[in-house]
Amino acid sequence: MSGERTTFVCLPINGTIKKFDIPAHYRSSLSSRVKEFRRNNDHRKQDFTPTTLDFGPVQIILARHFGFCYGVENAIEISYRALEENQGKRVFLLSQMIHNPEVNDDLLDRGMKFIMDTDGTQMIPWNDIRQDDIVIVPAFGTTVEIESLLRSKGVAIEPYNTTCPFVEKVWNRSEKLGKENYTIIIHGKPNHEETRATFSHSAESAPAVIIRDMDDAIALSSFILGDRSNSEFLETFKGKYTDGFQPEQHFQRIGVVNQTTMLATETAAIADHLKQVMQRKYPHDPVGNHFAETRDTLCYATNDNQDATYELLKCNADLAIVVGGYNSSNTSHIVELCERQFPTYFIRNDQEIISHDEIRHFNYHTKEKVTTFQFLPDNNPVRIVLTSGASCPDTIVDRVMMKLVGLYSGTTPLEKVLEKF
């Protein structure tokens, strides 16, 4: 396989610039131009205000930060390289490489196969995997058990392991907590690949429990304080705690880590709540003896995209469109934020905008695809907030933007709009 490449620039953990070699069909001529302009004028990323592109009858309010993050670009580069370097061999992904259907479909079209679905359902039996197969670990990482299984088959996973370094940072933090005799509370979606991987790696060094949200944190508090029985705990959090978990023993010292794409403010609120619970449980001890401060596990891209979304909420706009895969955790949280202020439409690509009067979109709360008519108001101009998740190529955002602009007559030409960038 061969093809034209383009270079993407991203900031990794240590803050130094890294360039990624990405297939050219992910190149953006519009969004990337705006991003580069903003980056050159705001090297320290202190300005999170959006950019307004004025097309006359329609104005697009573009988030300061959106689209591919370091971990996604790294995973894409490695996955396409694996195909190029192993022509004639069978190349597998453990599951979706990232949560974006167009990226995953393109890899499938090039001959890659998925071993599992996103929820862990087996699609290709492990018995069918051979020593000479190429197996790519997705950006979410994988469990210790699957790593061991692949190694037992003689499959080398290191050459094409695309696990995001920010996910590995959470694992390293969990290991450190375990060595200090803390129980690990994982804020994440229990069925998400990243949460399953973090739970598995955490269990190597410490007892661990998964909580989904503040309601779970409040429920957990009653067990931490001993207000409810061990048997109730085992039933309430069934399937979400490590083997041999003993609440009266394992809730003496705790630390919170998170699935890196969760809502940052929610993780912080959960950590604050559990810290107060530990202060209540041990009123005469320094809180640090029983609660570990761990907010350094939040992903930079999640923070940047969410902070940029909060700035969008301050805008005077008629509606918001969020672009990304329906199973993308970080995208769903951007949707949740936008819904606080605007009528919000969660779409995968431009094809879901049918006409000026019709849009097909995903209701994240009911997990259903719905159709809304007359979604665009009669205002002049119409002001539309536009952003995307971390696994969405900017090219898709470009297509969505131009589809929206194309619904109106008498718009300002694109090159005229982009003159200042």
C-alpha cells in the first residue's frame, strides 16, 4: 500500500513539537489554516476564545481547540505504517483504533481486521490468531490479560502498540498509588476500552473500583464510611471491583484516576467529594494519609477541548453542531456541554445534513438516531457553533462547515473569508 502523506504537528507530554506522518486524505485546507493562525498568535494556548468565520448570511463559530490529539495522530501514523510494512501479512487491530467511523472504515477497506468490537465482543476467535500475524494495540490500550495472551502466542505487540502516552501516564500513576497502599478509584465508563485497560493495569498493583459518575461516587461514600454492608457493596458494584475486594480494609487509603476523556470538571468534583468523605472518616489525621491528590491524570487534549467548549458557551449563537463518532467518549462530553446553552446536533459527518430543513443526528442520552426538521432558524445571519471530538479528522469538519454554508445563497467566497488567516 502506498499513498500521499501529509504532516501533522502536535504537542506530546513533554511539550516538545512532534510531527506525524498521516495519509493526505486527512489533510485540511480550511480548519488547519485557522488552527495554524491561532497557534502562531497564541503559542502558550492562553486564549480559548473561538474564531468566527463570517460568510454573510451564516457565521460559523469555530472552537479554539478541536480535532485530532497527540494520541490519535500517533495511532493513525502507526496503523497505516503497519499496513505498509507488512504487505502480504494479516494485520489486525484489537478493536477500533479510535472512535471515528471514517478512519476505521478506511483501515478496513485497506485490509485490516478487528479482533473485537468496542465492547469487548469477540469478532475473530483467539485460536485464529497466529504467531506471524501483526496485531495493533489501539490508542485506548488493552488489558494485561490480552497482552499476556498475545505474547503466549508469540505475537510481538511492541512494534505496533499505539497506546496513548496519556493513558500510560494514568497506568503509571495507578502503579505508584498501589505501591503506596492506596486503593484506586477509576472514574470512567465501565465498558469503554480505555477504562477496561486501566482497571486491568491498576489491578496489577492495587485494589480498584470503577465509578461512572457522581451518583456512583455518592453510593461509594456510604461504603467507605461503613454505613452499608460489604454484601451490599459487592452487589452494587458487581463487575466493577478487583477480585478479593474488602471494603473495610481497602477504603482506608484511596486515590482517584480517570478515563482520560471524561469530563474534567466531573472528575475534579468526584475527587473533591471523596476527599471530604475521607476527612469525615478520619477527622484527626492529615487528609494526605488517606487521600492521594491525583489530578495530574487528566489528558491535555481533553482539558483543552473542554475549556474551548466552555468559551463557546459564552457566545451568542443559534445552535451548535458537534462532529464525531457516536461511541466517542470525549465527543459525547462536548455534546453535553453544548446542550447547556444551545440546541445541539451530534453528527458523524456532512452527509447527515440533508437539507436546509432536515438534519439526522444522534441523541446521546437515548442512544438513538433521530431526525430534526427546520433545525436552522430564519435569522440573518444564522450563527452556528461548530466543534468536534479528538478522534475526528479536520477534513470532516471542513466538509460539515461547507455543507452548512452551501445551504445559503449570496455567501462570501471562502478565500475572501480566509484572507486574514
